Amino acid sequence: MKVSQVLLLVAVCLLLNGCLVLFKEPIPAGQVAPVQLLGSWQRDNEWGEQLQLEISADANNHYVAKIRVLGQDAEPEVYPFTVARSGERWYASLSLPKRFGSNYAIAGFEISKRNELVLYSLDPQRFLQELKVGSLQGQLVETQGSGSALISSPLPQVLAYLNDPANADVFIETARYQRIDQ
């Protein structure tokens, strides 16, 4: 498998069921990520390959995640992102490539008590349902041949929705990384 087929966090998380949850608005770069997030992480993917994730700080509360398959010579995939803590949760937001409409993705993350980086995607079917009932604003769009939810609700409304305990099931655990001792 090529590195270009491997998508980070949000990108790994996003391809669930072939449809995505996209956002017109990113998380602004106003908050500082937890120090524990920075550094090297590793996990085995579904194909038994070892993935290495390197997270570093960039300028002005922007961060960069680089992911690569160990043992391959390909350059790592690079994903700039921002973070926000809202309620009890941490969120990461990254800009998606043009093939996904140049919109944004949001994923949840946490550092577990066992020093694991746990990544959560958003359930696309649930967001499509929320669009239908009108609790969030947006539209159905085609990305990579599948219907995806493009959410246009303001970020404070989106975060309030995500932070509501009644919506805890909207998060799907998609990856668990172990810290690499340095």
C-alpha cells in the first residue's frame, strides 16, 4: 500500500463508509494543543503495516502531522491542522484537498491514561440525518463518488452539537497510536 493511500486521523477517519463529514469553516488557530500531543506515535494499520505519526508545532498555533508507512521510501503525507478544546473534548481541524471540495474536516482526539493517542471520526450517516431534520445547516455533496454531509452551520453551533452528551455516539474511534519513546 502506498503512503498516499494512508490518510491521517482525520483523513483516516474520514473515509468511513465512503462518505465524509465536511465543514465550510475550520477551527481557528486560537488555542494551543496539549504538549502531550507533540512527538512520535506509532500503530499497526489494518494491513499489518506500521504507521508512524509525527506531530509538531508550527507557527501561530498551527500544527503539522506527518504520517508514513515504516519501511517505505515514500515521502510522508503532511497534514497541517489546528486544535480547539471545547467542553470536555479536544478537536483537530484540517484543510482537505481539492478532491474533497477544499473544505475542512473535524475529528476528536484524546491522550488516554495509558499514553495512547486516540482518534475519533464523526459518523457521516448521523450528520446526513441531522441535515435532513434541520438541526444542522448544510447540504449533501458528492465527494469521490459518495454522498457527503457539507456542514455550513457556524462553528459555535457545531461545537455545541458535538459537546452535547446526547450526541456522544456521533464519535467513532478510528485509530489508537502508542507513543514512541525517544
